[in-house]
Amino acid sequence: MSGIDSLPPLRDVIETYGIAAKKALGQNFLLDLNLTAKIARQAGDLTECDVLEVGPGPGGLTRGLLAEGARRVLAIEKDPRCIPALDQIAAAYPGRLQVILGDALEVDPLAHLTPPIRVAANLPYNVGTELLIRWLTPPAWPPFWDSLTLMFQREVAERIVAQPGGKAYGRLALLAQWRCDARIVLHLPPEAFSPPPKVSSAVVHLTALPAPRYPADPKVLEQVIAMAFNQRRKMMRAACKGLVPDLEDHLIAAGIKPTDRAETVGLEQFCALARSVKAAR
């Protein structure tokens, strides 16, 4: 036997190494290997790819990624208790799993990865959104990754794929959809995890576009979006007041009514406004 067949069940691994999930680390472990394999498959054909995994815990998704044929997996884990369990997986897949003990917000993974690179992770709840925003807003585009296959709380997943007109629509949807195709590919109930979280979860798959969907300066676009949604109940002419002189003229030129609210304004209109603002500065 080799690989996944030779490894003990995850519940046994957790008991052996004393890896009870810690709330402070945002841990909720997914122990059903059929589910972790299903998530790994959402990342596509991995045989020619290196995969970055953040927060592997006892290694359920790690096993799935390797079993699905990932060329190499780089797993960044903050909890030292999980390292022996991950080392056990590395031994079952010689040369294909590298484990780094550290904080994913501080570790530079690029020194350890060879393109093409995909990211697949059951992200710790407490850093998931911050990591996503970092991956969506690199200094240059296209980014180091080809795709992201990420587990989030369902509410966050819905914010990533949201369309104009609803409460879920906001900064996260615009940042994601400006540069990516984003879709929810899997829903998971609380009872799929140990311990069960209080909320449902969902897996989002984001594919990087070669270039942003519409032209805009990233910093100006982010400023416009931030101002618009920081006071989302206000009309655009009030929410974005001070952004540029003659703001109403810029709004109208971008196809936005000054009385519109941010949640009704589409991505193309925000990009047009960002271009108009930049040209006026």
C-alpha cells in the first residue's frame, strides 16, 4: 500500500497527536476524506501544478490534493501540534509534500513553489478574508497563482460572488470579480466539521483572468470602492464626497446617477468612475 491507503483515519490521527481544534486558531477540521477529495477535485487537474495549502491542520485536504495527483504541495501550518501528522503524510508521499511551520500572513511561499501554482485551502476563519484580499491585490497582475479553491463561511463565500442589488454585494465582490471568474462550487453543512461551527461553509473557486475585466488603476479603484461602501446607505454623491471636484459630473460620465447607492452600481461603472477620477487628478 502507498499514499492515502496507508494512512490512518483522521480521527485516529487527532487522538494520537492530541490535536483538538482550537477556536483561537480558527480551526474546524474536515475529517471526511470523501469530502476532502471532492474539494481537491474542484481545483482541477493538479498533476502539472504545485499547490499552496494554508492551514492544513491534521491534513485531510492535504491527503486529497496529493491523492488527486498534485505535483507538489506546500502546506503552511501555524499550529505545531499538527506537524507530526503532516510529517506522516509527507512520508507516505516522498518528495511531494513540504510543510512549513509559520504564519501564512508572514511566510513568502514563492521561494518554495514552481509555476504553475494553484491555491487550495480550508482557510482558518480568522484570516481567510485577509488572505483572499492579499491574493486579489498583488503589486502586478497576473498573480503568482492560476486559481484559488478556498473554503469560507457561507456568508463570506456569498459576498465574493454577489451581484449588484443585494446586501452581500460590496468590496469583496468587486475586488474578486474585477480580476477573476468566481463561483461557489460546493456547500458544506456545519456537521461536516469537527467541531461543528455555528455557520454553514462553502467552497469558492476563483480563476485568475489574464488581465482585469475593465481597465482601471488598482489604487484609485480600491479608493473609490472603499468610499462608496464605507457609507453604503448614502447616495453616491454623498458617500464619495471629496473624492474629486465636480464629483457629480464624474458620476454621470461613468453612467452612475448621483442618487444611486453603491450596492446598485456595477463593476464596469466603478471602473469607469476610477478612470475618470484618475484623469482629473
